[in-house]
Amino acid sequence: MSSENHLSLDSNDRRQGIDSTVHSRPTSIRGLDILSEAEHGGESAISYATSLAKLNPFTGLFSASIPAVMYSFLGTSRQLNVACEAALSLLVGQAVQNIIFHPDSTNSFRYFTEPEQQKLAIAVGTIITFQAGLMTFLLGIFRLGFIDVILSRALLRGFVTALAFVILLEQLIPIFGLSALEAQGDPPQTTLDKLLFLTKYVIIQDRAHWLTARIGFGALAALIIFRAVKRRVAKRYDWVKWIPEVLLAVIAFTGVIAVISSKLGWETEGVAILGRVKLDDVPLFAFPLHGLNINLFKRTASTAILISIVGFLDSIAAAKQNAVRFGYSISPNRELVALGDFSVHLSRLNADCGGRTQMASIIASAIILLATFFLLPSLYHLPKSVLSAVVCLVVWSLLAEAPHEFMWYYRMGAWMELGLMGLTLILTIIWSVEVGVLASIAISVLLVVKKSSQARMSILGRIPGTDQWKPISENPEAVEPLSGVLIVRIRESLNFANSAQMKERLRRLELYGIEPKHPSEAPTRQNVNVLVFHLADMETCDSAAVQVFSELVDEYKRRGVHIYFTHLRGHARLTLDKAGVLDALGEDSIFENVTSAMQHIEILELGGH
């Protein structure tokens, strides 16, 4: 994620201030805005590609430009800027390292040279991109855009916070100059392994490259201080907020290191630099399904699935945020078709810079492409630890956002959400990002299934002196009319999910009413002789729910319990009639409302006496 990640809880006053001033800024400042956006995308792309995804810098720059242009023609969000993103880059990088250093029977690349390993890394990234894009496209074609509801905000926050810790440890290795040592033998895989690796070689054995560390931490400190000063000054001078501090830092460090390296020989002292990147090393156009890529298809499928899901969930949240902010609607299904496997990290920056259409993204992409072909060679002397510092700046922003949300849930007494956040955070840190993602999705799905599997029901009672029937759990003055009569209101449509437990829940209402009781306890209510269903809220019911109703009618008839339906209309009535449930009940068991049904029941009771 970037420092402009959409998961942060922005203050509305800042947003409103931006909205009100964006259109009044002069054209020169607007140009600086777009340059700032392009700079942020370009530098982040290089950092994510080299430090997280373990790929060539060109792949990051192309990922920051080409997808944004394609999305401009297919997507529905006007401010969404599609580019490479930290979480997905980390997933790709872990897949790359796993395949390079843990080969299976189809390859033996562990002892290949660095250029050959880079070729394999590009192949891994290519096949992951192809699979994730294809999966996301198919999800959109089959109109599965509703999957954006499967991850709650609390779970997403827990995952993002854990991811920040994972990325931080990932970047501390190159900042301390331990990348070469990490590549020797069996590299650490889990976050815990990397923490032990850093502890061993930095603290215990003191094998860190301290010159590299001073450069990396110096760059990080400079970025943090510059950003803090910029925020203070921007309160008085609005144009200051659009100064691209990351670009200035990269230019400064590249120039300083170039001069100092030539005089002091830092490069020969072991400071890892970006070096010369040849465009010839990266094929611009190639069919993804061939040769080596096919062999990697199965090994990268799980990573591609995770990337397609996480990328969509991350981007749709930013798209919805901008749609609400600027007053238009989006289509989740079209977003799935348009996104492919790329996520979003510049969307809020794009909106804050005054972008009202996708033209801003297209212009920024064009600037990044120009930088890719003409300016990248000038970054030859850029230390890789500075790129890691840029990524750490993003991590700093993510960690700064976390306490606010944790405290918000604490003040709300949302202990379930806090527990889920903590569980997701622990799983991601101790095991892996994949386990954290899968755990988040699995927990969310289980919570959704749990809530959707319990149809909302309530026992109705009459408000004294009226013909109004209200839930006795919400209205203490409501009383049940007759002994042995149970009036149940089903408060939603029924389907296979929420009707499966309806028999058991009705039985518990018969025995214990609305009180929470264990099934082993003695019943607290008299036996039910009459059961009245209030079905005004049941607009539809599927075939599974109809089967449950049919079985209920047969079961209650065998027990000698009379059943009445009230407020039955529309699709639900047609479905029950088609299934023969209404015929089994009889016309004298179907009434317009509860009052008329109770009048009928009272007449029968008097006749019986």
C-alpha cells in the first residue's frame, strides 16, 4: 500500500478543503499535481518491483503505466489509478523466491547465475499476471462483483497492519546490506524466520554493512522529516503539499552518491546500487503461455488467486470511496473486468490532485513511460537501500494509521472485530501473507454464512387495547393473547441458507420463547396447540424453503398443531401454492392479517369450550 492508502480514516475537513481548492489552483500548479502523481507512481513502482517483487525495475514502471491506460477505457471509476501495489508485489516476490530457491522436479534454477534467475523471475511474474487477470476478468463476466463484501473492514485493517510489519522486515534486510547473505544457502521464508535472520546477523554476529545502513536510514529519516515539515508548511501555503518529496530525495541521493562514490569508491566498498538496467533484458511483447511459463502454471496458481481477490477488494474500496466523494456510481462487475490483477495505490492522490476523469491517469502514465525509456539510466548510482527506504516510508504511513482504527473499535466496544483483527495480524506475521489472506477470507465467509443461516424470527404479542401486533422482545407491553398459541413473524425472505435451521429454531421458540436457554434445560412454556405465521416480510422463498414449509405442515399436523398463514402475498404465495403447501393447509388456514386469524382461533376456542 502507499502512503495514500484508502484504508486510512481521513478527516472530512481535509477532504473538503481539497475539494474546494482543487478547481481554483493555477494551471502551473495543476501541472505540478500531475507530475507529483507520476513521480509517486514511478518511484513506488521501481521500489516495489526491485525490493518486494524481486523483478526488473522496468516491470514496475510498465505496471505503473500500461494498466492505468487500459483501465481508463474499461473501468467505471473516474479517479481510480491502477498500478503496482505493495501487498501484491510482496506476494509475487515470495512466489519468485520460492520457485528460485526451492525448485521442483521441473526445474533446477537454484544455482543459476543472476541474469538467469532474473529471467525466471520475469517468467513467474508473467504467468501470475496472466492467471490473476484471467480469473478477475472471468469473475466480472459471470457478475460476481458482490464478493467485495466478504472482507470486513476490521479484518482488512488487521491484514494491512500485519502486512506493514512483514514489508518492514523484508526491507530491513537490504537496508542493512544483507541481501547477498540472504541469497546464500536457504533464504528465510516466513516473517519469523526473517526476524531471526536479522537478529542473528545484525545484533549477534554484527555482519551488517553499516555504510549501506547509514545511507538507507538517512534516506528514510530525510523523507520522514521532509514530509512532516511539508505538512506544517502546507497549512499556510497550499501549493507546498504538491511538492514531490520522494522525487527530490531520489535526485538528491542519486547525485550525492554519484559524486561521493566516484571520490570515495563507495560502490567498490559494497554499497548495492541500482546499476545499469537494459531494456533489452525485458521483452516488451510476448505471448504468456509458452515454454517455461507453462511449467510454472500450477506452482503459481494459488498466488494468482490470492492476488486477484486481494487486488479487487483493495481497489473496489477506493473506487467506492471516490464515487461517494464525487457523486457518481460504479459497477463492481465492470471493475472486475477492467482491473485484471493490479490493485490501486494512487487513487486518493489522483482525486486530491484534482483528477475528475481518467485523463489525469493517462497523462501520468505517459510521463512514467517517458521516464522508463529516457530517464531510468540516470538512476545508475541510486543505492538500493534508498529504494527500500521509499517502501519503508509507505510502511510508516500504514503503521501510523493503525492505532486510530484500533482505538476506534476499542471505544465502540467491538470486541469481536478487535479479536478478528488480532487473529489476522498474528497469522500473517507468524506464518505467511498467504495464510493471513486465506484466514481473513475464511473468517469473513464463516461470519457471513453464520449470519445468513439464521432467519430472523420474533414472537408477536398484542398491544393492549389495539389490534397492533409487535415483537414481545422489543415491546414489553405486548402480551401473547391465548395460552398454547404461538405467533411467529418471519422477518426476511427465505432461502436454502437461512431455512435449513428453521425447524430447530421454531422448536426452541415453542419450548423456551425468546429466552436464551440450553437444550438440556426444562421447557419454560406450555405446549403449543396453534402456530400462526406472520409472513409480510417474506417476499420470496426458494425451493429449499418451500420444502421446509411442506415438512413443517406435515410434522405439525401429526402433532395435532393447527397452522395458520397471514400476510401471505406476491411471489412467496405463488411459490407455496405451486408446491401444494397451501392446499395441504386449506383455505380456512390462510388469513389477511393476524387479527382476523386470532378472531377465528378465539371462535374455535369458545366453540370447543
